[in-house]
Amino acid sequence: MSKEVRALEPKEIWENFADLNEVPRPSKKEERVIQFMVDFGKKLGLKTETDKIGNIIIKKDATEGMEDRQTVILQSHVDMVHQKNNATDFDFDKEGIKMYVDGDWVKAEGTTLGADNGIGVASIMGLLVSSDIPHPALEAMFTVDEETGMTGAKQLDPSFYEGTILLNLDTEDDDEISIGCAGGIDTNTTYEYDQVDTKSDVTSYVIDLKGLMGGHSGMDIDAGRGNANKMMARLLIESPVEISLHTMNGGGLRNAIPREAVATVSVGNNETSKFEDYVSSMAATFKTEYSPVENNIDLSVSKTETPEKMVANHDKNAMLAALNAVFNGVFKMSLNFENLVETSSSLAQVVIKDGKFETKSLQRSSVETTKVDVARTIRSVFDLLGADVEQSGDYPGWEPNPDSSILKTMREMYEKRFNEKPKVMACHAGLECGILGTHLPNVDMISFGPNIRQPHSPDERCQISSVQKFWGFLLEILKETPKKVEQ
């Protein structure tokens, strides 16, 4: 079916995308795609190199008459998320992505498509291959391991680059021009608690909270969605019935709003009816408080076998107090950009089991100083508890520059070309631009791309007409690249 994809316009993108999608390229296992890109550049007779971490650099001279324009760095990442449906029989290590055309969309058969960020890579490849597209001197930057750590961006060797404008082709809405993103830091905590024998004359229950929307803990943090960990902690700490806590488990992925949480508890035999009524009342409370955003909250309680051990009361009270107190949600809105979350924190995972209490949370901000502030705020709660706190994975944000010269050029060009204003955005998620800016501090950066929906899932799809729109816009940007600034 890749034949029908290859026949799409613009062929400069789709043929290269089809070639790229024949190469397995999971994060941290990019050896094959690195070699593929090196072979591609060398076959064209272009200067092709790799840095120590594996990023590929391919350079192409300006076309005739464009020698006086600023050199443009074109950047995309070569790795992709490998996910498939449970029912799909597919070997990512051996097979190429099986694509097909569905109306105005390109999709994959039961797997991720790899349009994130393969369409960006293929677009740059199309420019490198071309012989009739006007462009300034180009420096193609293909980074590795974006999806699981941004390692390529973090360990980039800036000595390979002379460009003064960087176009990142890794956003997913064709009417947006991105000029900023959030940086982040992980806060992971561990606390060893005392266990004691479970009381006699108790009835044990499993409390199950599910049905929440979840979502991206950056992009969706201001959408009013419930955090299952915070809701479960609240339920436990507000109970009018004395609760013995055995276990709790909620959330999972560090960058996702937790959708589910489960706790095992015990109450006195003479308090069971009161406890069951309380859980029912909290179910109604949650539905009222989160309406109309959360429409499928499912809070249930069922009896279970009584565990032998429970959390000692002094530790139970301290841990629940920490969970109740730890900040979650929007910490600060931007004062410079309307409706932009500047700083946030998400309590991503909570595990209480076998004498160990563990949490994972992710703090984000487009401003470094407030990122430090919110990370310290989260840490303080667990420091007071006496937990071991590890803060790691720190990566910088990309602070928006509304006075960017390339932004001015692109905004005017977009309005003239499409007869509407683009959405000039900063996103509350991580892009490589924030890290690249630390290596290339004097480079003017912009991020844009075609419409891609449901990335990182087997439902990923890329819009054909949007790719055509994006390609035409990209070619015009290169054609109108500003002239070099005389020193």
C-alpha cells in the first residue's frame, strides 16, 4: 500500500517518508536509521557527518542567487514511538510501517505511523534532493532519541553549525507557529514506612477510581481534568470513618495525567455501612465538581480479603497529608501570552506497598526561574515528610521571543498566503528547541508543521492536504529568507 502513499503530492515528501518508514527506528535503537540518513546524504554528494551522540548533519550550498541569505538550520528527529494494537501482529525490529490512504489522511495498519517526526525528516530530505527549489545554504540537523530523553539535543555538538535561523519541523497543527515551549524536571520520592499487624474485627475493601480522561500532563494540565492520585488521597483523608490503609497504586507514565487509582483499606465491622455510604457520596461529589469536563468518573468499592499488614497510623497520616498538600495543576499563567500556562506540576504516580511509599511527578515551565520555584515547592512537601527526594531529567524551556525577526517574516507571509492570521503559540510541553537554544544561543528559532493527530498511538494519522499546505509555506519561507546581517 505504500505505492499509493508514494503517489501523493508533494512527492518530494511522501516518497522520502515511505523510504524512511521502511527503516525500524525506535528511540535509543537508531543505528539503522542513522546509517540510512548517512547513506542518503553521501549518495547526494553532500557533506554528511555525525556527531558523537549520533545526530546526523547534512549540508547543502545555497542555490544560485541565494548566497547572500542567512544560513538556515532545518531540524527534525529521526526516532519514532513504536506502539501497536494488542491484536496487531507486527515486528517493529524487522518490518517497515504498513501505510494506507484513507480519504485525506495517511494512516498505519494497527501501529504508530511515524509522522511524528518522520514527516519533518522527509520534508528536509526532499529539500536536500531537490534541484529546482530556491533556498539559502542549508544545514540539516537530524537528532536522535527525542522521544525518550531528548538525548540528541542535550548532547548536540554546536561546532557543526553556522546557521542563524532554525526551523524545527515538529509541531502538529498547520495554522500554528510555535515560538516557545516548557522545560521540565522530574521529582521522584521514596519513603519507608512502618507496617503493623492489621486490626481484628475489620472489614477490608478495594476502592477503585477509574474513568477519568487523563491526557498529556503539559498540554492538558489546564483543561480541568481530574488527577486520580489527588482524588484518592482526598477520599482517604476526608473519611468520617477511621480507615486502615494497606496499599495504594495510582497513575503510571511520568508525563500523563493519572486516570486511575486503587486503594486497599479496612474499617471497623460496625462502620461498614457508613463507609460505603461515604464512598457513594464522594462519587457524587467528584462528578459534580468535575462536570462537565469529566463525564465518566467511576468510583466503586468492593469487599476483599483482609491483608495481614497495614500502614502504621502515624505514617498513614503523614503520607496522606503529603499527598493532600502536594501541589498539582497550573502553578502560574504567563503574564506575556494570553491563555498560556507558564508553570505547572503533575503528580503522575503514587505507590504505597510493602513498606515503601513512592511518588513521581513532573514540573514544567517555559521560564527557568519559575521551574526551579515549583520544583522546590513540590520537594518541600516530601522533605518535611522525611522522604528521599531525587530531582533529575532537567531540561530547559524555550522562552518565547515575540520580537523574533523570523517570526515577523513568517507571520506576514502566512497572512498574505492564506488570508488569515496564524496562531502564534507557545506550548506547555517539551520541544527540542529549548535544549538546542542552550547550544545555539544566537539562533532565531521557530517550530511549525502539518496536521498530525493522535501521535504516539496506533491511531496516529497525517493529513494529506495539510502536508501540501505546509510544504508550500516552507518553500516560500526559504525563498524569502532574510539576508545576512553585515558585521
